[in-house]
Amino acid sequence: MSASLRIEVNCKLYLRDPQETELGRRMIAESVRLIDEIGLEHFTFRKLAQRMQSTEASLYRYFENKYRLLGYLVSWYWAWLRFQIRFHTHNVPAAALRLRLILGILTRAHRDDPTTTELDEAALYRIVVRESSKAYLTHEVDEDNQAGLFREYKYLVADIAGVVQELSPAYAYPHALISTVVEAAQKQLFFARHLPSLTDTSADATEQRIYRFLEGLLFGALHPPESA
Amino acid sequence: MSASLRIEVNCKLYLRDPQETELGRRMIAESVRLIDEIGLEHFTFRKLAQRMQSTEASLYRYFENKYRLLGYLVSWYWAWLRFQIRFHTHNVPAAALRLRLILGILTRAHRDDPTTTELDEAALYRIVVRESSKAYLTHEVDEDNQAGLFREYKYLVADIAGVVQELSPAYAYPHALISTVVEAAQKQLFFARHLPSLTDTSADATEQRIYRFLEGLLFGALHPPESA
DNA sequence: CCTCACATGAAAGTAATACTATCAACCACA
DNA sequence: TGTGGTTGATAGTATTACTTTCATGTGAGG
């Protein structure tokens, strides 16, 4: 231990880079666990400080507020996912196969990957599923976007959309398709766990079922029957 | 004026039915405008009371907190949408055409319908787009679901999934498909407005483009090319 | 060995939020 | 002429979301 790969996110998300200090790294690791446990609305810097045996003031030196911290965690996740995708598909020439591999990574993403860091990735993925959209579904979305706070997500979508374009250059909505599929991968997992009537049961395990559902969605959209 | 159709939602969403009093109805109408203007996180009952020339205490007599109020607004919207769908498709025999009509309603839903109430529907739809998922993406999701707070949404999805099953009885994921399409209709509109690199531009107007994208998605999934 | 920057801890303070409680005024209706 | 129920007015509490100030420790450079 350990090469723990360095993931970089937009520096405007933080006041001080949490990766550079012990306190910062503890802050990230503990916040993942705490947000997972109590949810973003109940999460406060005071509670985090208590659990970490630190102080509110110290934590505010790293992040402006809990929404920026969330943005950091989520961006880190998207950057990590993008790395995973590149790593596992870089030597796969066929676009269709690459797309299937990506889909597999997207739907298996909540599994703990032992190759990485001291982070609780299963908890982080639950945070991504439950909280990530709150990072951009705000009144300040345009300012935050201007500041580039969502670029990691955009890069991810752009990368995968590129594969779609390679596979089906004539398809008109590659970005919409991929953003829909990425969001659906999370939402369907959430629904399966908490609102099962919004998904469908089957013999397959949840993960497998979501994979098959998204596979049909993705490739069905790319190879239409005979759209009038 | 006016027949203003009566939409009922789960009574556990409120403490006192806001439809039954003048103050309650004003609360709904004004909250829609205020949440639209400042966003849910900045919205407080104090601010709403000030704008309405009422008091915090009075408003707390109707709703436990702002999340329940949000749940009410959103549920009201889903119930209203379901009514719209029934109204416009009740005498259409062909399932495929019915599905297309539903898709049209889903993607045109932000347009003001003059037949209804004193509500600012365009503002309500913006709230649905930006805030609705915050009603269920919480730590309390299971309790709230137990209490039936999301049933309007489930009914809507179940209704539309029923049409899908009629059209393609063999398709394995009708609920997942419809929940994905309904969520995507909102998300893609939000992206088009605020994060355009997550969608695709085209000659079509936004609304039209989202319709075509979702049409391809929906019917592509139902008529797969040759799924192995 | 000194000191100087810098990170953290400790403590306190402020404004706003998220409620709850009490009581008086009013209005509807019996 | 009561009487129950709705609202308004006022006040109060606990928590949240920060900011400020100052003391302390630590490590890097001279």
C-alpha cells in the first residue's frame, strides 16, 4: 500500500485540497461514511467534526459548505469511474463490445474495488445514487456550471457518447442517450432497493437485471426497428 | 369559473387539507411561485408567510415541513398528469398511438393548460423538474414509502407501464422503462436549459427533440433488433 | 538553536432556520 | 348568546451555518 491513484477534480470545489493533508483525507473518508449513514439533509459539519474529533472551523477551511463537499465527492467518483472505464476498455477495438463493458462497469460500480484507496466505495456509490443529483438540481446551477463544477460528469458523458458515435455515427442523440443511461443506472438501483414498484422483478439478480434493461435500452435506441 | 377539477393526493402528506380553505389554497399557489423563484433549499415557511401576509405558525398547521409541502405539490402534479393522460387517450384503441400521445403529454407538460385552476403550471412544472426527486431521495425514503407518500407517482408509472404491456406483452421491463422515460423527460429538459453538453442540439425545438429522443428510446427498447 | 509560516484547536459569537407554545380575536353556526 | 374552530401575533427554543479571534504546536529554513 499503495499506489492509490491520484484523482483530480476541479479546484473550485474546495478551498484547500483535502488530498494534501491528513486531516483533509480523514475528512473525505469520514464524510462518506456519515453522509451515507444519515443522509445529506441531516449531515452537518458540526456532526462530522465531532465524529472526527476535529472542529467545525477546521472543516470550513477545506470546503465552503456541505454542498461543495458533496460536489467534490461526486466529481471524484465520476473521475474515478472514467478512469476505470479507460483502464478496462483501452485495448478493446470493437465499439459495441466497449459499450457493453462500460455498461457493465456502470452497473457494477457499487461493488468494492480492492485496488483503490482507503475509501469506502460502496458507501460512496450509495451517496452518488441518493445525493448526486442534488449537486446540480439547485437554484445556482448556472453559476456553478460556469465555474466548471460539473465538468467531471460532462467528461464522462462525453467519453461514452464518443463510443456511441463511433458505433452509430448517424444516431442523433448520443449525449442525451448516455446521460439518460448513466442516470438510469443509479435510479433503477435506488428504485430496486426502495421503491420496487417502479422497476420490474425477474429471476436475475438486481445488478444483472439493470444491466440487461439498460443494454436493451441502449442498443435498441441505436438500432431502431423502422422509425417512420 | 370554474369547474377546476379536484385532484386528491394521499392525506398523509398534509396536516390539514389545503384545498379546503382560502388560506390553504393561497399557500399552495404562493409556494409554487416562491419555490420556483428561489429554489427549495432557500425556501422557508417564514419567507412564504411574509409573502402571503400570514404567519409561520399558520402555515405549519397545514404541512409538517417544506418537504411534505414539496411532496404534496409533486403528487398533485403526477395526479394531474395522470388525469390529463386518461382524458386525452381514453378513446384511443391502438396501444402504440396511445403511447405516443402519452409521450407528447409528458414532454409538453410544462406548457400552461388554460383549462385548469389558478395555479401557475409552468412554475409547477419547473419545480417538478428541479425538485421532485428530492421528495424521495432521502434517508427516510422507506418510511415515507410505507406511508404511501409516493403512490401518485407509482400510479402514473403503473398506468403507462400497462400500455407498454398491452403493446409488447413479452417485454420484461415495462416499469423500469417507463420510470426511466418519465425521469428522462424532466432531466433532459433541465439539461437543455442548464447543462446543454449533456444533451444534443438539433434543428428541432427542445421540446420536439426530447420527444423524438424518447420516442426512439421507448420504441427501440420494445422492438429490439435481434437481441442475442 | 531560533523563528517564521502555517495548520489546527478552542472558544465564542451571529444570523437564520425549523420549529412549538400560548393567547387573543374573530367568524360561523346553533 | 355561547361555542368551536381558524387565524394572527408574539415569543421562545434548539439547531444550523457559518465567521472571527487567538493560542498552540510543528516543521522547514537560516
